[in-house]
Amino acid sequence: MSDISVKPSDAGSSGIIGFIERAGKRIPDPVIIFMFLFTACLLVTGMIGGLQFESLAADGGTIQYTIKNMLAAENVRWMFNNAILANWLAFGGGVLGIILIVMLGVGIAENSGFLSAVIKKVGLKINDKYLPMLVVFLGIMSSIATDAGYLVLIPLAGMLYAGLGKNPLIGMAAAFAGVSAGFSANLIPATPIDVIIGANARIFAEAQGIPFEAADGRTLNPATMHYYFIFVSTFLLAGLGAWVTAKYVAPRLEKMEYQIPEDMNLNDFAVSAAENKGLKAAAFGLAISLALIVMLATGPLATYVNEAGREVSPYLDNVILLIAMTFTIVGIFYGVAVGKFKNVQDVVSSMVKQMNTMGYVLVLTFFCYNFLGLMSYSGLGTYITYLGATFLGALGLQEFPILLIIGFILTTAVINLFVGGLTSKWMLLGPIFVPMLYQVNPDMTPDMVAAAYRVADSSTNIITPMMTYAGVILAFMRKYKPELTFGDVIAMMVPYSIAFMTAWTGLLIVFFTFGLPLGF
């Protein structure tokens, strides 16, 4: 990826864009932030250790808390004794392992070339009339494997438009909107995003005694608690993205001059005979995996009533493993057919390659989960929630839950302009807002707060130079217009961002107002 990177100064150095870029560069890496927060937590508990306060319990009563002094000898021993296992590897019931497992399955499918081939196959079959909508739709669906979306679909969209004699930037803008602004929507359940947000939302809630339940009292499944919402969102954003492209982006860019690079071959993204063979094999693999899921869901993992009289659905509880299994089988069938996987070692190497990209997640979660464990054990996290809920209650916002949703979305959107990374921001905001907003109004359930976060984080990805792929996108677009700056890209993408955030927020409010379940 280094060969298409762009110097930060190229992303814009004046005005609001330059301000965001400069401010973002001064914000430390999230790992460093959690190191400082851990140290600050120790010092604060040392100063206010022994402080007592009362907070509302889930049953409407009150619970008395006492903040522990974490500098006391017995509490220092607790930190060392729990740092590796309880506070990291086993934190939240082993959420780190869950994240790694789902990434293994997606990694095999991605490294085999399957996801890239699907994007090319579908993209090249698109009818001109439906091109904008399907480009956005493919972008949204490709978010399960970010590299495929950014590195294949966006340049492919540019070439498709160039082949039609249209400004390539139109197609690239639509694809960018789908991949990045529609990042949290999808038709596939239990994606890595679902797992990261859902599993950690449960941790944030349970750490402070907040029931991990939907508004109707139903226990939430972390991996699928947003599925109905993101399913509907996929079609909403695809249609909206096409409308924005036709109404605002295309008319403006059609007047812009562009060039077609002399060395560009419009057949560069053609689907090869080997890839077609692989896709047929992958379809067979998909049929096998779906048959296995049906057999498991109606057999060993079928729903049953346990000794306590409660209905248990093992196949839903293990949906993450089932999805990972599907990606693994499909990826292996494709990889074998195209010659990418010649033996089992090649599959293992593919999984290892995917794990190599997870190194940062391991470092981040070590410091983050130890910080969260410290906050929970000391009682400081509950105290912060108590202070925030008291403040919001004093403003009278407990009577206006929709304002709480909108306020949290706007807060997250602003922060997203300066701090990149979905996981790191959720680790920072989730522990505070999941319990806090519930304390203010019990209708602000963990799934509702997490859904609001997804809306805000995704919608503003395309208008911040802090986004991971910002330089990559700029480099792709400069092939057609060399003098383009990231300020120009942001101006191009603002209509998508505003439209997505407005409509997506409206959809979430509809779900909330009518009591519609966000997922299952």
C-alpha cells in the first residue's frame, strides 16, 4: 500500500480541513491515550478513594458504591494478578477471542481473492441505469473486508465510468460513499463490525449492572442485535447514495475536466477464466456451508427448553462461529479452484497473514481492557456515569430520549473528524455513554446507544483526513485529476455525509419511536 500513499500535507493545509488535520495529528495514538487514562485512573482513585455515592439500580432501587483506592497494596496486587488473564484475554467472556475467530474466517475469504473477484464480477455486469445505486450497494457490502472495497471497488468504479465516457470521479465518489460512509450497514449478520461493537457493548453494560437487554426486555445477542436495522439501512443508503450521486455529485463533476492515464487499460479489472472457475467453486462451497448450518440448526444446535424453563437457541448463540465457518468454506473452495491454495499449509498461511494485521488490536485491547477493568473494579467508571447522568438529568433530557440519541450522534460525529478508528473510539465512548444514557432514560438500551454510534461513525468517515484510507483514495483519484487535493475530495463527499447522517438518524428514530426491534 506504500506505493500509493500520499503525504499528509497533500490532504489539505488550510481552512477547516487543515485545522482538522493539524488537530488530529496532535492527538496521541489510542494506545497511548489508554496508557495515560490508566495512570490518571490510579491517581484519581488515590485522591478520592473511600468516596461513597448512590446510583439507581436496574429494578428502580438504589445501590451504594464506594470508590476503591487502587494505590493501596491489596489493589495493586489485584491489578498484577488480573492484568493478563481476567482483564485482557478473558475480559468480557473472551471477547478478544471472538473478534479474532471471525477475522480468521473473513481473512481466508479475502486472502483467497474471493471477495475481490465477487466485486469485479458484479461490478462489470452493472447496467448503466442502475450503476450509481449498485456501486454504492457493492461498497456497503464490501465493508466486511475493507481492503477489497477500497483497493478494488473504488478504482474499478472509476474505470467503469471512464469506459462509459463519464468522469471517473463520479463512480469513485459513489463507491467511496458506500465503502466508508455505509461502513456499518450490511446484509450479512455477525460481521467483524457487529462483533466488535456488540460484544464490547455487552461488556460496557454489564460492568455497571446495566441489563444487556432490548427495550422489550429481550436478552440481546451481541453479534445480531442490530441486524434488522443494518439490513434496512443497506437499501436506504444504497438508494440515497444513488440519489445524491445523480442530484448533486454527477452534475458538478460532469463539468470538471479529467484525464485518462495513457498506461491505463480498461480491461485491468476484467474477471479472468480462473476467477470465473473459482466463483463457481465458491458457489458450491456456499451451498455446502448453508446445508451444514441448516443441519446444525435443526440438529445439535436446535432450540430447546432448559431446566429453568427458558428457551435456548444454540445456533443463534453461536452465529459468529457459523458465519466464520461459511467464510472459511467458501474461501477455501475458491482458493483451491484458482490455485491460490494448493495444500493445507497455504490455508494456514492465509490465516496467519490475517492475524498479522491484528497485532495492533492485541496491543490496543491489552491497555484498553486493563483500563476498563480498573475503572470497573475501582468504581470510578460508575462514578463518572453517575456524574454524567446527574448532569443530563438536571438539564431535563430524561424526558427527551430522541434528543439524547441525536446528541450522542452529533458528539460521535465531531470526535470522528479528529480521531480515526472505529474500535478505538468505541472503547473510549462506549464505557461512558452506554451506562450513562441508560441511567438518564432506561429506553436508551445498549443496542440503541451502539446503533447511534454506528450511524455517526460511518457517516463522517468520508469527510475527515484522519480516515485510514484517506491518502489512498486521494492517490486513486489523482490518476484522473493530478491537481486534486483532499479538500476537493471532502467537498465532493459532503453531500453524501450529510444525507447519510440525516436519513440514517431518521431511520434510527423511527425504529425507536415505534418500538421496532433493532435485531434478534
